[in-house]
Amino acid sequence: MSDFATRLAQRMNRYGPLCAGIDPSAATLAKCGLPDSAEGALEFGKLILRSADYELAVIKPQSAFFERFGSAGMKAIEELAALARAKEVPLLLDVKRGDIDSTADAYAHAYFHPSSPIRVDAITLSPYLGVAALKSSFELAAKHACGIFVVVRSSNPEGEALQTARMADGRRVWEALCAAISDFNRALSAGPIGPIGAVVGATCTDAGAVVAALPRSFILSPGIGAQGATMEDCRVRLAPARGRILPNVSRELIAGGSSAAAIGATIRRLNSEARGLLA
């Protein structure tokens, strides 16, 4: 199997760079006429995939909306991951895990090892227990041809103070994270883009400087739609990362209607707009 960066680049070039977020909140399930249950969450994920005819660069289920249903919710994630794998659609699970030593290894094993029932293509990680503590997770992801997206500059305003704080050496926290991620990518891959991507919000006015410091990373960019940013904001603010940007849209997917036809039309429109991020 080819490495994660290669697979993702191929999907982006073929189908467009849109990342379809799958967030089965109670409100979203109600709008789609689905039960607020693990079964409803799974059906919503299947609806997004079917509506797009499985022609997506990547899907990003938010794990919390499945975990709220307990073991049944975890089973739904497993089934959605198996379906995506069968259709060759990369699945990025938004879990924002972050830990140290053996615990970090266990998380990585759970999401990346071929024997794991919840094996996915990539996950999100939080680096705020120390990015060096994620080293084994990075290595296991690369070993199993998977990827990781590290939260560097998130779209929520509450994260700004921490992420832009100055360290003792004068660098901002995000600058230190970018340097470490770039070092790991150089060590883990000889290709132009490595397995370690970054989350950089389209709402961040400093996003251009952030992504310029991540030349070997794919950029997952949330904040489009309900949080106020547009595809044009993404294009302008993240200009140094053209060709590497995955604009994430979640609630906006059903803004034009919740039928398969309406969602499909919305996804095609958004992907058409997002193609401007590839050039």
C-alpha cells in the first residue's frame, strides 16, 4: 500500500480537496430525519458517502458524536471505517488524542494497526503534553502508511492565547510546533510531503505565516461555513499551502437540504469552489 500522503494527494487531484466532516449531532440527525442513536449516526455517515458517490478526498467523522452512544457508537465508527476502506475513501478520525509513553503507543495501535477493529487512515492529535511525546505515534503512523494531523492553530478563538504565546526562546508556541513537525516529516519521509499534517483554521488571520512554516505538511483547515470563514478566506489566508489544503466542511453539507440529491449537489458545489485551493 502506498503511503498516506501519496494516497491523499491522488484523491485530492482526482476528486477535489474537500474534507467532508461527519458530525452526527442530535440537531443534525433530526434535520435528516434520523434517530438520535448509534444507528442514526452510522446512517448519517453512510448518507454523506453515498451522496458523494464515494468521490471524496477524505471524510472526517468527529468521534465524540459517536462516542456519546457508548459501545454502540464505537461499533458504528468501526462499520463506517470498514465501508470507507472498502470504497477506498480515506477516513480521518477527529479524536484529538494526546498522551505520553505507553498510553500514546496504545492510542496509535488502536487507530493504525492492521489488526485493530477501529483502524483508520489518519487521526487528529493534540500536542499540548509535548510534541516530542508524540514521536512514537508519528513513527507508528508512518510504519502503517497512515497519517496524523496535529492541532497547531485551531479555528476556535479560545485557543489563540495558548497557541500564540511566547516561549522562553522567543518563539510562539505554534512556531515551535511547526519546526518539530517539519523535522519529523523530514525524518519519516523522503517525499515532498510527509505523514504529519497540521490543523490550521481558516478563521486565523495569521494562518499564512503558520502554513509557510509547514512546507512538508498537508493542512486540514476547519472554520468554513458555520464558524464564518469562506473558501475564499481559505484561499487567501493559507496561500503558501496551495495544493496541500483540505478545507473541512461539516454542518454546511446539509445546509441546502438533507436528501441524498441535495447533499450531493452541495458537495459538488463545495468541491468545485475548493479546487481553487489546488492551483
